[in-house]
Amino acid sequence: MSNRYLIANWKMNLPPEGITAYLKAVATEPAGNVRVLIAPPFPYIDNIAGETKLGVAAQNCADREKAALTGEVAPSMISDCGARFVILGHSERRNLFGESDTLIARKLAAAIAVGLTPILCIGEELRIREAGQVATFLAAQIRAASEAGLDSVPEIVVAYEPVWAIGTGRNASGIMVADTVAHIREAMERFWPARFKDAPLLYGGSVTPDNVDDLETNGRIDGYLCGGASLDSGKFRSILRGMQRPSATP
Ligand code: PEP
């Protein structure tokens, strides 16, 4: 069975209650078999990794180790600061910063080369869903990632994040998620090394304490990447608690 994950993607925000109070509150919540990761903005990674036993992820990295790239952060620097994971291919990076599948594959390769575990985000825009092209679109994103040479990575985490559900308050239903992750798993089986057909597959997109039960019961997923709700330790803990209830997908 895959690891289960709950990841707080703070984006370019900090929790209003303060970092230390937030980390303490989250760390006191029993996590069972769920690995809880915090993905803060780059400048906070070092301190957070030193302050908490929770896992730490970066939200992005450069596609190479050494170059004159003003404003970029090399994967090894992230690892030096104590993060073991890196989110790549988030739709905000794809859409607002023009990151292509090709660039994301290069970033994956660079992250893997220094031993970071990638959290690869994939997801369709509403027009793709309305045109009935979700399976083909997501399969192309999965196939593009295989260019990174995934053979040498011990673990890869995938986050299915439909673009229309991110930060909109409109989440995919558990049944819709289950249907879509079945397509994603088919593509992973087809395009990735065999051992990744069961890689942890998370859902992200307006997850809250109110919809986690439906996602847990029907979604057939291994956890969540949370944005907005992750900034409040109370909401984030409540989602974590939701993952421990008996209704949770086995
Ligand atoms: C995200 O940014 O990865 C995300 C899922 O955001 P939100 O939970 O706010 O939709």
C-alpha cells in the first residue's frame, strides 16, 4: 500500500497565527499513517526544517544545479536546507510562469539527481473537462514526466489538481476524483517504470474539513495537497483528522 500524504502548500503566504504556533498545533495532531508535509516559501524552509519533525517540501526548484540564473534556487540548495520533497508542475507555475511539460521534466530530473522526492502536479482546465478530453490530457502530462528518467527515483508522489478547483472553492466530488485517478493510474502504468503504478496519488483543489469525508469515502486517493485551508492549523488538523476516520479509502 502507498504512503498517505497531507501537504500544506502555503504558496506565497504564511499562517496568520505565526509559524511556530502553527507547527506546534499541527505536530500535536495524531497523524496515524499519514505523512504531513509543509511547503513554505523558500526563505522559511531552513528554519522550519530545523524546528519541526513534520516533513518539508519546496514549492519549486530550478531545472539545473549550476548556472547564472538570477532568482532561481538549485535543487541541492533545497536539500541542504532540510527539505526532502519538492512540488513541481503546479498549475500556477504552468499558467502564470509559462512552465511547459518539457521544463517540468527537466526540473524533475534535476530534483531526482539530488535525492529530492518530487510531488508532480497534473490537472486539466475546465475547457478540457467540458470537451471530454481529461484522460488524454492527463496521460500526456504523465508521459511528458517520463522524459525525466524516473528509473532512478525511489519515490514519486502525484497530485491530481484540476485547475478549475484550485483556490476557487469548487472541489471535484469524490466520485469524479475516483473516475479521474483511474485514468491517471492507467497512464502511470503505461508510461512510467512498473513500480510507480501504485505511487501515492493525491487530490488537490479546494479541499476543506467539509468535503474531506466525501473525498475519503469515494475518492480512492492517498491524500491531499491543500492550499487555502492549509494556512489555518485548525482547518488543516481537521482535514488530517478526516483522513483517520473509518470511512477513509483503504
Ligand atoms: C493548491 O494550490 O495546490 C491548492 C490545492 O489550493 P486550494 O486548496 O486553495 O485550492
